[in-house]
Amino acid sequence: MSDNLQTPPPSPSPLPPPEAGKLPINWEREVLEKLVFATIKEQRANRRWSIFFKIFLLLALFLAIASYFNLSFLGGESEVGRHTALIEIEGNIESEGSGAADVVIPALNKAFADEGSVAVVLHINSPGGSPVQAGMIVDEIQRLRKGYPDKPLYAVVDEICASGGYYIAASADEIYVNKASIIGSIGVLMDGFGFTGAMDKLGVERRLLTAGENKGFMDPFSPQSAKHKEHAQVMLNEIHEQFIDVVRAGRGKRLHETPEMFSGLFWTGTRAIKMGLADDLGSVDSVARDVVKAEDIIDYTQHEGLPERVLKKFGAAMGSGAMKAAIGESARLSVK
């Protein structure tokens, strides 16, 4: 063999693996890169959540404003043809809920103003409540009936239409009931409690300071004053007469008055028809079909959305706290 042949240089041997317990040469850079990427990822996630909550709050505010102004494109009644307008009054007649004047009156105005509505039906299921709220609704009904003389208003009773509920129903052209409905309770009450006996037994002393001799009117922790009791009775009698006047004006000659009619008693629907407190048996569907002759029923009841309920509850809680601190809650006045 030739002596000129050269042997190739030996190939470099691979680097030995890092010894156990020792970090790679560029470990600081790798750690920093991981930290940077993790920080960027967290910032992006926080930004997405921030955008989501901002959009949610803006949407809630928009829905509250839209519900307040009753915008038609958010579920309001679309323009339809000939129909029966329905307004639901459910529960106590008070400053909140479907029996509140602020809820019923706008619905009444919208129902009467709609050219497609042939008649308006109040579907009532109420044991009574505030004479103020009921009176405001009745005043608006009387105004609307004068403004729309060709558009009748009917009241249809569900389970019960008593006291403040009947106060409102009496202003309708006709009242329809179920034979087992509860009708009547034409009266007024003011209720409360007296704790003076329990306080004497427990040795509790009432310390009440007032500026004005009658400022502690009907205080439940003080003995009942004959003067205050007489004044309260006069006030109740006056409101009762207002109630009676509304019933007489609304029912007219159909009313067959008896000594017990305005005593606060109530009767079944069948008995109420005989007494002239109601006109006939019927439901919302039967009245729309047989009386109004317009079977299509459109509900004009103003239903509060979640955003509006939250805003109203917050405002009511603030106002209620201030009111309770100012005048207390010693007595409640109700048409019940």
C-alpha cells in the first residue's frame, strides 16, 4: 500500500450531557422568555375580561334606559290590526309591582291611544292596597274615558277583586267575574300594634321626645290617645266616603245597595252580580271574543326588565332608609 495515503482527521466527539444538578448554559434566557410570555398571556386575558365587563355594563345600562322609555324595538307592541288591549293588575295595589300607578297609567295611555285597540280590558287579581295608588289609577281612567268615549273599558276578575282592586274595577264600563271570584270589601283600615302592656311587664320605659304635640301620632310604644284615635277615625271615614262615591259613580243604577254593601264584607262572583257589584260571568278570552268581538289580544302590561328592577331597587332602598329614619313606620293605611 502507498505511504502517501492520509488518514482522515478524527470527528469531534459529541458534547457530554450536562451533569446532574447543573443548569444549561442559557437557562437565564429561557426563564426570562417564559416569564415574558406568561405576563403577556395574563395581560391579554385581563384585557378580554375587562372588555367583556364593560360591554355587559353598557348593555345593562342601555336596556334600563330602553325599558324606561319603553322603546318599541325592544319588545314593545308592534302595530297590529283590530285587537283587544289587555292590562294585567296582579297582587297588592302599591307603589311597586303591576298594581302601581306608575306602571298601570302608562299602559292605559298606550292601550287607549293605539288605533288598533277596540277596547281595553283590565285583568285584575288583587286583594287591595293603597287608596292613593288606586285613586291615581281611577282618576286617569276617568280622564281617558272622556278622551276616548268610543273605546270601552272592561274589568275581568280572576281569583279576587277586593277593596283597592275593586276601587279600580268600579271605574270600568262593565265588570266580569267568575262565579267563585271574591268581590267587595268596600272599606278602609289602618292597622298597627300596641306594645305598652308587654313593656310594663318587662320594665321597659318609653322615652319619646317630640316637637309638636301630635308628632307621636299612633306611636305603638305609647298608650293610645283618645284624641288621636278620633282623628284617625275621621280620616278613615273620609277615605271610605271617597271609595263609596267611586263605586256609586261607576256602577250607577245597576247597584242594589244594602246596609252591608259598604261595610267591608265581600261576596262570591255570583252574589256580586245579583247585588250589582258586577255585570256577568266571563274571562279575558270570552270578553274579547263575545263582548269586544276582537279575539286578538295584545298585552300592554309594562313588565320590568332586570336592569330596571336593579336600578329601582337600589333607589328605593336609599329612599326607604331615609324615610324610615325621618317618620318611622308606626301605622299603615290600606284599602283592605
